[in-house]
Amino acid sequence: MRALTVIPGRSDSLAVEDMPAPDTALGDVLVDGVAVGVCGTDHELSQGDYGWAPEGSERLILGHESLGRVREAPDGSGFAAGDLIVGVVRMPDPKPCGACAHGEWDMCRNGEYTEHGIKSLHGFAAEQWRVRSEHAVKLDQALESVGMLMEPTTVVAKAWEQVDRIGGRAWFEPKSVLITGAGPIGLLAAMIGAQRGLDVHVLDRVNDGPKPQLVEDLGARYHSEPADKVIDEIQPDVIIEGTGATPVVNAVLANPKPYAITILTGISDPGETETVDLGTINRTAVLGNSAVAGSVNANLRHYEAAAEALAAADLGWLERLVTRRVPLEKFAEAFTPQDDDVKVVLTL
């Protein structure tokens, strides 16, 4: 079968290769690949920044933003031939740690988890793949054109869950949310904020292209001013930070709103420095009972929540997030950024 592969740790090794059929050890459900989303993680893997191939394989099949159709599934699995399916990216570690043993593998404590297309498990950028039935989610058939958005939606579904859990410390009725970053993660976080009936604000550095209109069509407000000015203006109850840009992180940590909750989902580059007024940040957090939490990856309930959020969204709006669809064999085009890109998808 044809698959997009990389030699982990080696730059410029990205290639479509003939790979063996997926091993039955990977799961009891055999899937025909439909599409995969391409994200920043895939770019970093292609550059050799990190990644781990499965034991016994030099190459790693990429792709963690999956979408496929079931070819074969055992009785009682909950799946049948023709079902639209998405595979969960992270698998619990084999030991397991306490979190993984309790179904919270996104919160793995010992780092021994594996991840499809990233860490020690082949991914989904292949003509066929396998997944365990207990680590997969069925999608509404109407979402075939946008189902590869499921995985990034799980990331923000988890972020919103963290907002609710932290807010539950005391009375909590948030009115406004600021999303920093208008990439797929930010736009999908804004979509869920709009579904919750909040006053949604999205901050990004560009003023043209499709992003401002996508935000406006959610009934939200788009900003491109400096982050500290936007925060001072709206004083959001909730911030979901998706850029990892240190000036933006600095600004969101200083949000003066009492009981503000900030969820960090963007990952900064090591070594980036920023002058930070820790005195003001600490004083504001303590006196305001505010909270900051990091959030990454997702477990099964976040996939289920994401499926519900996508099913409730406007399909035409979701389709506009996918700004380019590139055939597998022309993968290099998908990994060459264009100015108006929001989400680039490889079709399988």
C-alpha cells in the first residue's frame, strides 16, 4: 500500500513509499483511508525535529488527523463496513501508569504512551490502516468532507472541558472568551465558544485572507491588535491560547479579570525569551483567584465531544476551513505553505 513516510530525526526524508499492509496487532478494525489533515506537528516531523518509528521499521507512516471508511470490523465492535471512522491518536502506555489505567491516557504520567503517526505507531496517511475498536469513533456520514478536522477539534474539546472543570471550583458563568490564534485549533475553539453562546473574540496577526471572515461568520469579533491591548479592552473570562508565541503568552498570563481561566494549548520553541513582570502576574493571579493550565492531546470522551460539536456546526463553514486538498502523491505541495492556508488536507 502507498503511504506517506519519514525517517524520524532525518530532515528531507519525507516520501510516499510502498509499505506492508497494516499489522493486525494495530487493531481489529481495517480501514480504507479517506484523508488526513496536515498540521504543524507533521511539518516538524518532516524536518527531523523529533519522531519515533515503530520497532523494526526505519520509517514512520505520518498522519494523525485521520479519516477513513471501515472495510472490515468484527461483530460486536460497534463498527460495520462503510462506517466513517476516526482513530484516536494516543494509546495508553503498556505498563500502565495510573492515569492510563483509568482511561486518561492524554494525561499519561510516565511518558511511555505511543501515538499514531508520531511516536512508535504508524499513522493514518496510508491507503489502509488499522485501529482498535475501543480507540476509534464513528462520525456522521454527512461529515465526510470535513471529518479530518475531528482530531484538532478533540484538542479544543478537551481545553473547554478543562475550563469547565477549573471553573467548577466556585460559581462560574463566563460571558466572554478570547482565542489567540486563528489557525484550525483557534477557529475550532471559537466555534465551540459560539456554540456555548459566549461573546467570542479571536486574535491573530493577519488582516487579510479567509480568517477574519470565518471568525465573523461565527458571530465572533476578529482582532489583530497587540494582545495586551485586546485583553485590556475585553477582559475575557476565559482565554484559550493557541499560538505558543511568547509575547502573546506573556500578555494572556497578565489578564486582569478576576477568576479568569487560561488554557495554554500552543507550544513555544525552547530558548525563546520574553521580559515578564512576574510581580504583576502573581499579584493578579492570587488576588483574582485566576488559573492557568496546560492542555494537550485528547482521550476517547474528547473525541466523542468533538464529534458532537462537528455535527452541530455549519457544514459549509467547516468546509471553508479546508483551504487546500492535495493528492497523496503530490504531498510536497501540502508541505509547502501558502499565504491563505488554514487547513491543508491530503486525500488518500
